[in-house]
Amino acid sequence: MQRVVFIIAITVHLLTAGASQAQQSDTTYFAVKSVTQHKYGLDPSKALTARVTQTPQDVLSKFREAGMSPTEHVLTDAEREKISTAFALLPPLHQRVLKERLKSISFLDNMPNTALTSTLNFDERYSLYHITFRAAILNETVSQWLTWKENTGFDTTHSTIRIRVEGGLLNALVYVLLHETTHVVDAALGIAGKLEGKLLDSSTAADFAAGIWEGRNIVSPRLRDTLLQRIVYRTGKPLPVDEAEAVYMALQKTPFVSLYGSCARSEDLAEYVTVFHLTHRLKQPFTIIVTKDNKKLMEYKPMQSAIVKSRVGQMGYFYSGS
């Protein structure tokens, strides 16, 4: 009897100690979050659409050091309306995380890339973010932007083969904002990977990279393909467009929703969430089409692929927000 009482006492002590440690951890998290938000002037109650600002000087410096000269874009009322619409279309989980983590966004003219997500306080435990967008996308549709992006992966010199992506007529910012903010959500929750030394928001999400990625950009051996290892997003060198059909045939054997998604663990998540939301929630198409002399050689709808659809169950988390 005494032994039973002793065991019960130890169990109660361990449970109490565990609860105390968890409470202490929660206290630390909220304290650090509050101090960091105050330090950088992030007001969680401020509407996301009201967080448009000028680009931070350190971000501009990165471009200028590379010999580029982007300039601040002056938004029109119509463009501001497009920004408001894009934010309103984000999934519930994105809305919640961004209120706490997204300090600001900005738009540049003459920006070489489409978007850049920057950590404002990289050396601190609770990370806040700024996203810079190329302003020109505000005047493009999702289809136009995706088609341009897909063709940058191929050298079309001396060939009539072309790639077209049908992604619907929504403004391109809808796609790009969702992709970039998924990186913020991932960093805050550790869905596709966790950064050492960072305070993460509470999460019950499954590991999206499990069984698929062995490192940041190292795919599981069973999914490796020599052709996909040569795409522009891995090597920086476009493939001859004559290899496009073979490239997309190789992609169809993987769980990746796009070529860009196949290049790194974080991009895999960002692309999958974006294409899922575009097709399943916004009811838009996502079809990759290869043509020659304007005649269709092949088309691929990733979200209709059995191996790609096998991951759809993990998307529910982004809508429950729990």
C-alpha cells in the first residue's frame, strides 16, 4: 500500500512539474512575442491591407549591391483594391499568423525578381517579416504570370516549342501573395522545417516534408530524377525547351505540384498550398500545356494526379487554423 502511494505521489509530482514547465514555456513565448512586436512597431490589430509601406533600406541595399536600381512604386487606388482582394482571399491560418508576424509589405518598380520575403530580425527568437513585390504583377493575371515564369526555365532559342500555364484570370498578386505568405506561416509553425533557436507558434500540423525531403533541397532517393535535378531552379541554367515534354513526364511521377516546388522543401509547401487553394478553394484552373507550332503536344493537371492528391489531406489544417 505504501509503495502504491509512493508511486502515485511521484506521478502527481511529474505531471505537476510538466504542467509547470509548459506554463513557463507559454509565458516565455508570449513575453518574447509581445516585446518583439512592440520593438518593431507591429500592431496585430492593424489590418493587413494597411501594412503597405516603403521598402526597408537593407532590402534595397541588397539589390543595389547586385548592381540593380529598383524604385518605390506609387500605388493607384485600383492597385490598392487588388491588394485588398488578395489578402481577403488568403486561407484562415494565413490570416491569423500574418496578423502576428507580418510587419509590412512594399512594391518596387524595376525589381529583378517577383517577390522577396525578408526576416526583419534574423538574430532574434521571434521572427517578423517584410515582403517586397515587383509592382508589375499588379497588372498581370495569374495565367500570364505563371506562363512567363514557367518559360524562364527553358531556352526557346531556335525552337517553336512553348509552355503555357492556364491559371485563370485572377490578379497575379493572388498567387504570389499566397506563395510568399506561406513561407511566413511555415517559418512560424515549422510545417516543412524548423529553424534552430526560433520560437514557433503552437501547431498540430503534420510534417509536410516527411518521407519526401532529406534536407533543405535534397529529395528522398526514391523520388530523385536526373532530369529534374537539372532544372533551372537547381542549376541556374535553363534547359533546352525540346526537353520540356520529358521534364513534365518526370514531374508526373512525383508528389510535387510544380517544377519550382520540386527544388526545395520550403518551396514544395508554398507551391502545394498555393495551387491547392487556387484550384480547390478559388475554383481556378492549373494546367501546364506544351505546344509546338501552336499545336498541343501534352498537358498536365497536377492536382488531378493521384500521387499529388495523396497530400491533399494535409491541407485541411490551413482552413481549421488550429
